[in-house]
Amino acid sequence: MTKRVYADHSATTPLKKEVLDAMVPYLTENFGNASSIYLEGRESKKAIETAREQVAKAIGAQSNEIYFTGSGTEADNWAIKGVAYALAEKGKHIITSAVEHHAVLHTVKALEKEGFKVTYLPVDEYGMVSAEDVKNAITDETILITIMFANNEIGTIMPIEEIGKIAREKGIIFHTDAVQAVGMEEIDVEKMNIDLLSLTAHKFYGPKGIGALYIRKGVKIKRFIEGGAQEKNKRAGTENVAGIVGLGKAIELATTDIAGKKEKLSKLRDFYIKEVMERIPFTRLNGHPTKRMASNANISFEFIEGESLLLMLDMKGISASSGSACTSGSLDPSHVLLAIGLPHEIAHGSLRVTFGDSSTMEDAKYIADSLVEIVTRLRDMSPLYEDAVKSGRV
Amino acid sequence: MYSEKVMDHFTNPRNVGEIEDANAVGNVGNPKCGDIMKIYMKINDESEVIEEVKFKTFGCGAAVATSSMATEMVKGKTIEEALAVTNLAVAEALDGLPPVKMHCSNLAQEAIHSAIADYYNRKGIDPTGIVGCNGCCEACHGHHDEEEE
């Protein structure tokens, strides 16, 4: 079998051994329902509260401000709808950006149908939201600002601290989808004036199916799931104890040495970008040149289509992702790539490589080498490349 | 997700390339939608047999595989036989396509029709009656509207 090179860490990450070890007892002997008053229940409850402290510590929050959810998507849905419904009488205006994850975009779209007004801030060519634009978009009706911490496709890191400052000065609730950023960037909800923050464990070597929402004390928010009294009556449903324990352990590990991790990953990323851009003509780096996630390299290759690229990479043992329509399940390429101004045909030919803990310099080199070969091959069968050659562009 | 046959035709596409002295060229699809197919044919004026066929495709795995299979299916066939090759037949020959990719098989059929229409246009013959209208305007170079009216 060909060796596999996993380069899609922004999609998901493998579970760390230490995390699994911490979880296993809560799947087997310590199976108690955390709502039960007897010993088994108390053991589960204790484990949940330990995890809550671990999550709080990782983002500079208090443990009573952390609520567990079933996913990052649920956390986003809850934050946005919960605040919108709680403050609807105060105003119905929400500010977001054009490059949010669908968990945010589709949620505000659903609210628009219910009569809320949404401003979708544009981004610059690097995918950056301007704090000034946020400020100018605020009206007397504005109740919520929701801007992602780091973009999942192109890795651009948003000016969260500046936006937080503006939101706080104007007294508007500020939510950030930090699903990509946790464990990759230093986060301090106090210093950054963040009121709500979504995260999910599987992006930082924790299990899938467990996320959390940070809700600053005093923020008005409607409960999202009706039922029992779990999560202080705000999010019903028997707790996923093993998942919560895994999230706690994973976030603790992921936030111990962020600087060291960034240094290692950015070296790989920069080497890979340089190799690809130098060796393959008609390429474009998407996202910000410096204010980007250390793990992320998103490059467009002109004249070729992303799914074909992914299939050929897969045959070489490489796992990556693309913003092409064919991989998005619709006819349009990624909304993020269109928002930064890429024409459709170039957006179709984008490739996102995201490095992680297991990535090596050899991996980066192998991916670049494979791309040189694959891109040449696909261009040789592309009518767009043929046209470019005939018109003298190439 | 893709059948073995699709992967085979994607990995080793048949008939990729250009024909310098082609007498029938079809170009369908558009870069906005993410797939374009250009097909070149050399048609024998006497026998109306497609003696040579080549293609170039910008598109996903299914687009490349259907292009490859469609060229195989029309090579050595007469114009009449080539026009009878449907998108479904191409998809079936590939052991099926995922439902979201069925539209890719239209590309190949449209390209064949477009090339044959070009062949007649070059000879000064109105292709509408022969090629027919498959709903693709490019296949008959805008004759679609006229036929509708």
C-alpha cells in the first residue's frame, strides 16, 4: 500500500493516545449518568467539571461560563439564535462576514427568514474583515456581531481583539466561531472582549461529536435544546461524558505550547508554499501572506479543476481538500474564494493543505513533488491551458 | 464514490489530445460551472465515419472519465451512430455515475453533437435537422431558438 500523507488537519485530526486513555474509563467502568446522585453519577459529574475547568483555562474564561454541546456547529447555532431570540425586542440587526463557515452563514440566513436583518461584511483580497467596517455597520438595532477567529479555508486570522473592543464600547454582544483557532492561536476571552466563543474537540486531536460554547456571565441567551436540567438548564440531554473528558484533555494538550507548535507548522507551511509557487507557474496563494494559520496553505492552480487534483493526490497517498464546486456538492465553488475576488475558474482549481502534529518536512516535500507532476498532467489535458498557450499567455 | 471504470478512465484517459487538421471541433461547458470539454474529430467525407477523435477536458473526475468513454464510443462510428450515443449510455458504460455527477455525462453528449454540428457548418449545411436539438444551444450554434420559434 502507498504510504498515506494526511494533510487535511483543518477538516479533522486523529485522536491523541493520551486523550483516548483519559476517555476509555468513562465508556466502560465509569458509565454513570452525571445527573444521578449515587457514586457512579457523582464520578461522571466530577469528570465533567474537571473538563469544564480545562476548557475555561485554555481560553481565559471561568469554568461556569463553559457549556458543552454536540458539535462546533451546534455551538454556533446556539450562540446566534440564542442571542437573537433573547434580544429580539431590543433590535433585530446582526453583523457577520461573507466568509463565515456555513454553521454561521446558514444560521443567520434562517434568522433573516424570521425577520432579522443581517449585514454580511465583505473582505479584502486576503479574506480579512476590517474592524472599521464592523464599526460602520453598527446601528441602534444591532444586537450581535459574529465574526470567525480564523478562516477554515484560507486560514486568514481576523482582527478579533479590535472587533471585540468596538463591540464592548458599543455594548453589543460579540460571538466568534473559533473552531479553527483553538490550539492554533492564543485566545483570551477577557483580553479580547469576546462574549461567546464556539469550539469543537476534533480539530485539536480530541473526539468528534463534542463541542463547547463559552457564554460570558451576564450574556442573555435562550436555551437551545429543551429537556432536562443539564448544563445549568441551558442545554438539555444526558452529557457525553467520555466526549467531554476527551475535549478537556485535548484542549489542555493543544494549548500548552502554542508558540512552539506555530513555529514548527509555519516552517513546514512556508517551505511547502515556496516549493509549489517556485516550481509551478500560474499559481496564487489564497489568504493573508502573514496573518494566517500556521497550518494552512491554500493555493489555486490555474487551468485545472480541484476534484481531479484531489483524486490524483489521493492515488499518491495524499489527503487534502479543495474549494471546487465538485467537492462542495453544489455548482458554485467556495463562497470564501469568491468573496476574496477569485474568478470562478480559478476558485475551482484551489487546493487546501493543512499540516498538523504528525506532519514532517518530508511530507511537505512529497506533496510539492507530487503536485508538480499532477498539475502538469492535468494542464496537458485542459482546454483552458491549450487556449492560454495558443494566445501566448503561457 | 466512483466506480472502478470511472477511476480507470480518469487515471488513464483514452484519446487525450488535439487533432491539428480536424474537420469537426466541439467546445462545450463553461469555466464558471467548472467543466469544459473540447472534442476534435476527423470525419471521412465519403463514408461519414469518425476516423479520429481526441479531447481535452477541464473538470472533475466524472467529466474526464465521461469524455474518455464517449470518445471511445464514437471512434470508428458513423455520424448517425455517434449521434445515437446518449449521455445515459456513456454513464452506463462507466458502470454508472454518482447522482450528483450525472450532469457531467451531458457534457460528453453535447460535445459530440457540437462537433458534428461544426462539421456540417463548415460544409455550409444547416446542421439543425441532422444533429437535432438536445437543448444545448452550443451544439447547434444558436439554432435552438429558431427551432423553438
